[in-house]
Amino acid sequence: MKKMKKLAALAVAALTLTASLTACGGGGSDTNADGTFTPTKTITWVCTSGAGGGSDIFSRKIADIMKNEDLVNGQTIVISNETDGAGEVGRNKIATMTMNADYNLLTFNSGDLMPMVTNTANRSSNFRILAIMAVDKQLLFSCGSATGKTAYAKTGADMTDFAAAIEAAKNGTYVVIGGSKGDDIATYQALIEELGLTEDQMGYITYDSTGDAITAALGGNLDFVISKPAAASQYVESGDLTPALALSTERFGGNLADAPTLSEIGDYENVEVPVWRGVAAPKAMSDAAVAFWSDALKKVSETQAWNDEYLVPNQLISQYMNSADATAYVSEFEADYMASNGLS
Amino acid sequence: MEKRKVNSRILVPIITAIIAIVFIVVGLQDFGFWEGQPTAAFFPIIIAVVLLATSLLCLVQMLRSNEDAPVYNRNELMVILGGGGIIIGCYIIGLIASCLLYLLLWLKVIEKATWKATIIIEVFMAALILGVFVFWMQVQFPVGLFAYLM
Amino acid sequence: MLENFASLLSGFQVVFDPQNIGVCMLGAILGLIVGAMPGLGSLAGVALLLPLTYKFNPTTAIIMLGALYYSNMYGGAFSAILLNIPGDSPAITTALDGYPMAKKGRPGQALMTANFASFIGGTIGILILTITASGLAKLGLNFGYAEMTLILLIAMTSISWLIGENPTKGVVITMLGILVASIGMDTLSGVPRYNFDNIYLMGGITFTPFIIGAVGFAQVIKLVNERKADEEKRKSGTYEAVKLSIRSSMLTRHDFKRLLPPVLRSSLLGTFVGVLPGSGATTGSMVGYAMQKKFKSEEPMGTGAIEGIAASESGNNSAAAGAFAPLLALGIPGSGTGAVLLGGLMMWGLNPGPLLFETNPDFCWSLISSLYIANIFTLAVAVAVIPFLIKILSVPIKFMIPIITCVCIVGAYSTSYSMYGVIVMFVSGIVGYILDKNGFPTAPMLLAFVLAPMLEENMRKAFIASQGSLSVFADSTLKIVLLAIFLVLVLTPSFKALMRKIKSKNSTSV
């Protein structure tokens, strides 16, 4: 008898617990009668970088604007930072998701795509690419004021003159460049290939973030550092970093205008590896939902807040592409990247 | 000469030696050791070699010594099973539910605790998980399979 | 320097505004909770409170977050001392002496030691920060990879003091810790290593779940054996209820005398360690603890010595204060939490970087002065909660087992928002338990796990920058001094052992 009572109590407890948790979730599509899509539940936005980083700020800013401008039918957008497996777990999860596919978004940048195709079998074609929001370019900076600890700096060379560094590298002085993972490495490789140098002549040190690389440059541990304008602008302002080379087909403006492009300092082609920031979704997302999100992102890209609070402070170039254009752009980028890295 | 006892204590050094060998072989296969500068496997291989050497030394010590094998008792196994149970439960009924269910089962079945104590602990833990982790820290715990089925 | 104090005073004027005092207090309390909860660290706390602070003006916001970050360092020690589960990684070394001391029946004093050591350590750190402000940060920058490699090698020698009676086992476990840490993405080449084609392992073994498991869960598994004894003690009435008042937790004059020297040493060293880019509070507490091993302690370290807790906690808090120097003066975050704070600064419309002290002096000095206030508040709160904390110890062990198991699981999940964290915690718990059963100490494994990746990274960067030349480790006076310290630390024990052997040989032969 007593045992029965206990069991019954357990069963009731278990039932109420499970029941209380079933309020959320559930499948099904929310496509309207006219074939359009309106969100009616909480949206999960996966960001495969940690809180506080560039991708995180990008995701949260868009989510903020979508909410403030009432673009998502009053639903909440929850940003979920999923960094397991260096982000590959989160990307794989989104790619293969079938349940609730219309309610899951993923921040997808060139810096995410590169390690993904290098280290896993996951490809951009496993996602729906919803939009590209902005592109970014890079520059080489140097820190003239630091007490140089490198072989090149010890020769007493003018650190702001990249042309001299190229000559020195060709003549056997080791020049060392630093930068972040992903897209910075790709740019470095494109650069030394164009210059006809090897990694033993002009080496590269990978850092966890651009911030770490700049720290190293300020300490004189690097000759040059690759960075996007945003991360370096304060140091340029204060005179700690000097822009030495624009990795772009044309010069930058503002306080970065002094940096020449590669074709200006020698007989080389300009090196430019565009760094794009975009949004992707599960392969299983319905066409109606893809159209809805692509459009919502377009509206975000047209707001004043997006320009004033995101693009301008981070010195990004606004370049909205809708789902079809973005998909074509990303596949071409991926094919190029894989070809140049001998991946298949 | 006294007969040496060979017991489960030799397992740990044997396992660490195997781990060391795996790290050396995989490291050499995938990356090599030194290519003008240290490779990705340079540091781990050095460490693995030291681990292999000390594991073997440790094994010899164990074979020579007369210490008794450690005793693993049933109660300890129960704790491990309990933890494993919660993890399996997370995938089925969700994390919060399986934690609370585990507490209930453990307190009533294993510890034979009173209902009063059980309820106090259940309420306390529920308040802690929901209050601090869910509402304040906004951790989204997994809800398990049922949540999707129902 | 006088100028700095004048600016500090104006900073205090800003902070002594009812609203700022209010948020400072709130931050301190929240920080304590977050810090004491295994799995939640200052990173989670600051990241999640950040959106709340958008409505404040930047100064008020940073006061709250600064207080939270700061008091979090206190909180980590609580669960380390009471439950042997370090709330965050700097508390690993606190647990080494804190838990034994609590077991010896002095949990109140152990907590009090931690609180006061944190307070003094923090105060010294903040004072140094006030005086030197940006100069210190610039000094830290001048440390290259070779210097960092040598400093980390010195820190690694601390492991040898924790190894226990069987050196072979100690080395095995240390190496195992290093190998486990090497799984995952190799930062320098950007390729995954030793992930055995597993997508989860590509990101490595996550640190916090690993400690929660190897220390916390392993502890629970062992605890089950004490359940019977605990219950009988309670039944037979010989059980002594732990005293619950603050008064009885007070440290004696003698305790204070023991506490002070290690705290002073550790704080100075800790502040300096905190300033070095990328080292942080964990290295601070470990280096402090390691150094204390070189000095006399009344009880042997690791058996519940006040000196051990004091050295570890003051190293932790002073490093946390020191880490603000590069953040404010150069815009360089010393840790993950620093990075989030930096993100916050940008959201509030400030430009963190080398110009911050010039363009926003109010902001910088209010932050520094709020650290003083936060430090005092946190001490008050931390002392006041001791009686409540000690109540945890009067909960019967049989109830603690399921409760801690749940806390371990919930905490492990919260660190990475994934079941992977829980599984890492569970597996490392079982491994830790088996190792413990076989007489392998787990503390060296944890220290190696933290320090080895930093060591490897700096060493390899040194090699890349010098194209593989060994001379990079000895080509300046500073490096030679560091190298000499390292060699002395490594060689003295063996030299001493050798001398003893020779002596004993001589005495037998004579």
C-alpha cells in the first residue's frame, strides 16, 4: 500500500514536471493562407562566437533593431552563443535542423566559412543563406614607437614603410606579421603569394583575436599586424599604430588615407579579400520564411540605427544582398577559397 | 620471496601509457614534429614521451609494491549511476525535470528521507535553478524529446 | 602621482551619488552569488547584466559591472572552502588549503581568511593601479613571448610542490593534464588536433566543466562513504553543531600575523601578473600559492594552512585589479570578462583604447574609485553572509550528495550552454575519482591544464618570431634573470637531495 502511494506520487510529480516543460517547442509551419510567413514564436539566433566579440555584437544589434522596429511580429529573439567545437557544432546543428527550422537563424561570416570548409565536411550549400549585411576590408598596421624585439625591427628599418619590408624579406631578413584566425590568415596568404615570398621569409603568427594581435604589435613582438579599421582606429588616433598598407583596391578614407595600396608601392596586383558578414538559416527553412527573413534583414539594413550604431562606429561598408544574390556570392567565395587552399 | 600481488592498480599506468602512445602516433602522423619551427604536435609529443616514460616507471613501481588494490564500493557506483541517469534524462525529459526527478528518487529510494526533507530540498533546488540560472542568467536548459512530441 | 590622487578624489565625488552607491552594492551582491555558484563566473555575470546597463549612463554602468567583476573574485572561494568545489578557476589553489581547514573545524576562519586576504590583496592592487595607472600597462606590454614563456615555466614549478609523496605519480598526472589540454583547435596553426574526428572535441575540453567534474563531482562520489559515519554521529548526539556567529569566525591576532606576510607578498606579485597581457587572475593565485611554498608556513601547505588560503586569494584579487590597467590604459582586455567589459564600453559610446584616460578621465577615475568602494562593500557583505554559508555544512551529507550532483550538472551546462559541458563534467568526475582511488593527486592535473596551453602558445610564438632559435630565451638581462630563477627553483630540490645523499654517505663511511 505504502509502496503504491509512493509510486503514484512519483508518477504525478514526473507528469507535472514534464507537462510544465512542454509549453514551449512543437513543430509545424506558420505559413499563412496566402503563402507568406509571420513568426508566432520565440526565435533562436545562434552565434558561434563568444559573447562580446564582433559576431556577437553584429547579431545582437540586428536582433535589437528587429525588435525596436517591430519587424518580427512582437516575438522575442534569443541570441544563443554556441562555441562548442570552435563553433562547428552550432553550425552543424543549424545546417541539419528540421524541427522549427523557420525559427532558427545563424550568424554566418567569411571568418566562419573558412575554418568550416577547411576542418569539416560542412559546406555553405548546407544552409539557406538569407542575406549579406556588410563587408569589411583590412589593412596592415605597424607600431613604430615600440621597442622592436623582432629581427627586422632590430635592423633599424622604418617600420611604416612596407615596401622596405618586402625588400628586406627578399634579402633574407625575417619579417613577421600577426593577425587573427580565419579571414586574416587568408589575406596574409594572398599577400605573400602576390609578393612571391614564402612563409620562411615573411611569417605569420595567429592570435585568438585581432585585439590580441594588436597588443603584440604594441609590445614590439610583431613587425606588422593585419586588422580591420574598427579594431585599430583608436590606436591610429593616438599615434600608436600607423597604417602601412591598404589591403584593398583603393585607399581608405579618414585617418587611414595615408596607407598606400599594394600596386602603389611596387609592381604588384592589389590584394583584397572581402570580409563579409551575413545571416544563414537551416536548409529545411521554408521558402516563405526565407523570403520573410531576407526582407526583414533588408529593412534592418535600411534603418538609421543600423547605420549610426553599427556601420559607422565599426567602419563597415553597407552592402545588403538578398537571399539569391548572397547565395551566389557565398558559393563563389567558397569555391575560390577552396581552390586556393587545395580543398575539394 | 613473497608473491607480488598484481591487481587493478596497474590499470591506471597502463591506460596512461596507451594514451601517450596514441598521442605520439597520431601527432606524428598528422603534423610531424619540427618543420623549421615547432608544429602543432611538437609540444604534445614531448609531453606524451614523458608521460610514456613515467607511466612505465609507475607500472614497475606498482608491480613491485605490495599495496592492496583500491576498493570500489557499491555506494560510489550509485552516485555515478545517478549522474549518468540525469544525463540520459536530460535528453528525454529535459534537464530541469530530470534533476528534480533524480532528487526525488535519490532522497526517497536511496536515502529514505522524510517527505518533509524531500520537499524542502526539491523546492530549494527548483528555486535555485529557476531563480538564478533560468530567470536571472537566462540559461536555456534542454527540454528533451517529449517537449517536441507533445 | 599626486595628480593621480587628485583625479581619484574627483572620481570618489562621482561615485558618492546615491544611485551609484546603490548599483555598486547591487553589483557586489550579485557578483558574490555568481562567483559562489560553480559554472557561473564573472564572464557570464557581466555578459548577461550588460544589456541591463544600457539604460544607465556609462559611469554608473561600469561601476555596477566593475563591482560585479570584482566581488565575483571573493565568491569563488566560498564553494571551494565549504564544498571543495572551486567556484571559478582562481579558486583551485584556495580549495587546496581552504577545504582541509574547514574540515579541521575552522570553516568560519577559513572564509574569514579568504575574505580578508581578498580585501587586502585587492586594496594593494587598486592602490598600485591608482599610482601607476598607464605606466604599469606599458611595462607589461614590453614582455615578449620568451619572457612570458620563462614566467610560465616558473609558475609551472608550483606544480611540483603539489605532487605529494610519490613523484612518479605526480609527473604522470601532470603530463596527463597537459595532454588533455592540448586537445582541440591549435590557435597558432588554426587546425584541430587530437580531436579524433569528433566535432565536439574540435573545440577542446572545456575548462570549467572539467574542474567542476574532476574536483566537485569526484568529491561527491567519495563523500558517499562518509554518509554512514555522519549519520551515526548525528544520531549519537556527539555531533557538534558548527558555531554560527560572525564573532566565533573571527580571526585571532595570531591568525592575522600568519595571514599578513603571505598576503603582502602575493598581492605585489599578483598585481604584476595581472598586468601582463593574457595571464589573468588564475595565474595570479597560482603564482602566489607557489611562492608561499618557498616560505615558512605554520602548518604544512595543503593541510589547511591559513598561509595557503591567504596567498592564493590575495594573488587572485590583486591580479584582478591589476588587469584593469591594460584595459583602461590601452584598451587591452586581460581576460574574457575584460573583453565583455570592453564591448560594453563601445556600446555606451566610449572608445576604449590608449586615449581613454585623456578623453574620458571622469569615467576612468570613477571606475577606479568605485573599485575601492566595491572592495569595502564586498568585504562587508562577504563577512555578513558567513553564518549563513556555514549552515551549508550542517546539512547532513546524505542530502548534500544529491544536491551537489545537481549543482554540478546545472553548473556544467551553464558554462557552455550545451550538454557537451555536462558530459565533460561527468567523465572527468569519474576519471578524477578513479585517479584519486589509486593515489594520484588531481591538483597538479588542473594546474597543468590551465598553465600548459599558455606556456605552449608563448613558447611557439617565441620560436616563430625567432625562426626556431633557442637563443631567444637568453638574449637579454631580464630573460637571463628569469632563466636563472627558473633553474634555481628546479635545481635546488635535486641539489639538496644530492647533498643529503653525500652527507649520509659520508656519515656512514666515517
